[in-house]
Amino acid sequence: GGLLNATFGNATEMIISIYALKHGMVRVVQQSLLGSILSNMLLVLGGAFFCGGIVHYKKDQVFNK
């Protein structure tokens, strides 16, 4: 399940990156990959904090265990 999600979730990015590389737009590909990595990292971190806040609404949260 996770492999298919990772593969088909990034199919659009891969197609655009291949097209851009064929036309010499290396900087566009670099910025696209950087933006994708940063947005995915922030989305996962924010989602973890949000879900933790919902689950442990009235308790103290400990993040180092």
C-alpha cells in the first residue's frame, strides 16, 4: 500500500521533472523537489502535533519518549 501511494502520488512530479530536465530547466526541478520535501515534512509534523493534541487534550504531552 505505501509503495503504491508513494509511486503514484509523485507521478505528476516525476513527469513534470522529466519534461523540465529534457528542456534544460534544472533549476526548476531543484526548486520543485525542495518544495515537495519541505511541504511533506511540514505536513507530517503538523499532522502529528494536531493528532497528539486531539488525543491528549487534557493531559500533559511528552515528546521525548
